[in-house]
Amino acid sequence: MKKVSFVIPCYRSEQTLPKVIAEIEEKMNTLKQYQYDIFLVNDCSPDNTMGIIRRLCEEHGHIRGMGFSRNFGQHAALMAGLRHSDGDYVVCLDDDGQTPANEVDKLLDKLEEGYDAVYAKYEHKQHSGFRNLGSRVNERMTRVMLGKPPELYISSYFAVKRFVVEDMIRYENSYPYVIGLVLRATRNIANVPVNHRERESGTSGYTLKRLVSLWFNGFTAFSVKPLRIATAAGAVSAVVGFLYGIYTIVKRFINPAVPMGFSSMMSALVFFGGMIMLMLGLIGEYIGRIYISLNNSPQYVIGEKINMEPPSEPADL
């Protein structure tokens, strides 16, 4: 009998988490061909989310809890859950109830068909306009920087096989980016349509700062294309500057009375100076992340574990 491990990053979800767990249990009780367990990872939430996780772990032996010592982000929480999971299939979903746990059978069926990873695809997302804009930018970034197939829809609700998880958890450096790790492991990925619900309570934890940080994680950890773009931009700027210099000399020979323009010179200085600073900043971002990785900065620090020792004879749930 195959086993399914659910991994749920938790942040400000004291109101929604019990409903998500109840929905998972109700659905999995109808899928008798699978055993399952659930990993709840509290990303140092400021509310009573950790208290809810403790209560759920006390009530259900197949629920395992972890609490971070500080906030490390959603992707770090996913990596912690993936490292401790042991299911043949691992399903990752949100804690806010917007990702329908009662449609997990659609993802599992696709894995059974032979796909290595399956992402839920939403026809009508119920996120805010800001969050949808962030999703579109993230989609374009993963396509350009990470080589994501244009027809593949990426979401936070996905399922992967065990060998994909084993490859993902080999990544031990800081700034994990789960989408990049999945694409690094396999391209045998499918989509399945599922509903996307409205948020019942609370607001999204993704601010503009968090979204920008996530994008930087993606293209600096798994792609050198930004450096190549910087090289190309530098080459284009150099060519433009050379041609403009030739143009200025020729114009001076044709009409010696033409005054040399101060404004054009300042414009060129500002443009090329800005380009140089931008490229140096990008290179510095890469060097800084290399420095942090060499210092063995952890992806996360777990301050508390609950029910992490699995029972010797797992029951059919």
C-alpha cells in the first residue's frame, strides 16, 4: 500500500488550519488504497497557530508538527516538511483553505498515470489583484530564467513522487526555491484543473517585499541568465556609446560651428553610470549569496517537534 505525505506550511492560520485537516481526513478516508500522514510546519506565526498544531497532534497520531525558531519563509517550511516526510507521494498545499484538499485525488491519479510531478491549475483564482500580479510576474520569471515550459501552470498546490523529493532535499544552501528544485529534478510534469476558493479569514502573508525576495531567490539560486543579460546589456551600451562618439566626431567635422552639448554628455554619463551600478549590484547579489552559503547559513531552524517519531506499525487510515 502506497503512502501519501501532506506538507503544509503554516502562518497565521489558527482559524483555517483545523478545517484543512478535517477536509484532508475526510477525503483520504475514502481513498482506502493509501496510507497518509500530515506534516504541519509553523513558520514562527505570531498568532496561536503553534497551539493549534499542538492540539491537532495530540488528537491525531498521524499528524506531525514542527515549529521554526524564527520566520524563514514558505519555501523553507516546505523544505523542512519534505525532509521529514517518507511518503511514496508528497502533496504540498496551503493552510488557508483556498487550495481544495478534497480534490487531492486528481493529483494522485495523475501521478499514478506516470507523471513525476503534478500541479493544480486554477481557472479562476480568488486571490487579490496584487497577488495575481505577483503570480503573473513569477510565471514569466520561471519561464525565462528557469526554462519552465510555457504551457505548464505553477501553483502552491502540487504533488511529487518520492525520487523527486529525494533530489529536492539534496539542496542544503540558503534561499531554497521549490519550483526551481522541481524543474531541476524532472520535466515530466502535468497540470490538473481544480477549484480555487475565496479566503475565509485573514489576508495573504505575501507582501511586495516577500514577493521580490522570492523572485530573487529563484533567478539567483538556479540561473545565471541574469549575469548573461547583464553582459549583453553592457555590450549593447558599449556599442551605443561608440557609435554615438563616431556620430559626434563626424558631426563636428561637417559643421565645426556646432557646439558640444553639455546635456547630451550628462545624459550619456547618467545612462552608462546607472547601467554600471545596476550590473555591479546584480553581481554583488550573487557574491553575497555565495558568501552566506559558504558560512553554512541554515535554511531553517526547528525549535519544536511534535509526533515526529512515527508509530512502529502504521495503521491503515
